[in-house]
Amino acid sequence: MALYRDPRDKRVFVPKPGGGLVLNFGHPVAWTILICTTVVPFTIVAIVTLAVIL
């Protein structure tokens, strides 16, 4: 599935035709949501895991 990117669309969450929502990656807030909910927690888990193993 391709990412939804439309900088002219001011909505952050856009409804999908089949139901549900998708992030509009043409909006900067969508990137912030992605980073705060995915990248930061993954980094924290990786660092703690490495600290425990080493």
C-alpha cells in the first residue's frame, strides 16, 4: 500500500475507502506522530536491551 501524501489536504488522519484511517504524510504532524509512536519507543527498547545483554 502506498503512503497517502497530499500536502494540500489539511487533515492529518484521512479515512480510507474500505474503512479505517490513514496518516497523511504530506502533513508535518503525521511525521511527528510516526516518530513519537514508533521510532522513539523502538530506540528505547533497543538501548535497554543492549544494556541488559552487555
